[in-house]
Amino acid sequence: MNDATPGRLLLVDDDETFCAVLGRALERRGFEVHCAHDTGQALERLALMEEPPGHAVVDLQMPDGSGLELVPRLVEANPRMRIVVLTGYASIATAVEAIKLGATHYLAKPADADEVMAAFGRDSGSPEVPVAGRPMSVQRLAWEHIQKVLNECDGNISEAARRLKMHRRTLQRKLKKRPVRE
């Protein structure tokens, strides 16, 4: 069986509209889609399944924690599961962590069903990926550094603010903004 062959899929995203639209598109591609809107609900759905799914799409930002917390639990349930982490808050630090934890691929939103299907089929990196021709902007570097420190602090905003030598509220405001586009 090809790892990209449709089967049971767990779709975890707190945006119910996005979840419904992507879920329908993946169903049209042959998947049996089970949706969850937070990490707790995802773990409940996983526990109720007789057989764990072969695929999962997990949003990074969840109301009850990080989607990264789900990745090792999904891998534990099915070590061959193809997991795509999807996020509107893409950063190098979270991409690296997602892959280290067992995700198959990491996609920045907006991503469509075709991109998710392609990500399920990818087993290795590509040496053809273009290298950026110019360095990151100072704003993007700052965003990446904040994400790295926050990740080192396991998502603890107070500790990250102390390490970054900034007020906790300032850090919270920065985190609510979208990352700087390049």
C-alpha cells in the first residue's frame, strides 16, 4: 500500500469552517475524515477509533495547546501515520520541531487539499528547493528568534519573556500578530 493511499484521516483544526472545507475536499479524494477542533477532542477521537488513522492534518495553534503536542501521541498510536502540520504561524523553529517529533511534512496556510495530498506522498527532502536569494528582514529574524525561544520554553510565555528581556504583555501582543512575510 502506498503511504499516500486514502484511508482514515484525523483532521485537527480549531477553525471549524476551514476544517469543514478541507475535510470535504479530502473526502472527495477518498479519505474517511474525522474532525476535531482542539487537542483534547483529537485524543478522544483517536481513543474511540478501533484502528488508528493512517493520516493526520494538525493545526499548530490550538485553543488548548500546541498541535506539536499531538504529533508524538499520533506517532505512538500508529508509527506509520503520515502527519502534516499546518499553520498560519510558520517559523523555522516549529517546522524543525514538527519533523523531529515525527511529522511527515509542514505546510504554511493557506494550503489546499492538493498540497496536503502532495505532502502525504513526500518521504524525503528535495535538493531542488530554492535557496533564498536575500537574507531575512530584521522583523522576520525577530519573529524567528521569538519562536525559537518560546519553543525552548515549552510555550511558557512568562519564561520566554524573561529570556527575551521583554515584558510579558509585549510578547503576547507580538505573538498575536502574524509573522512578517518575506
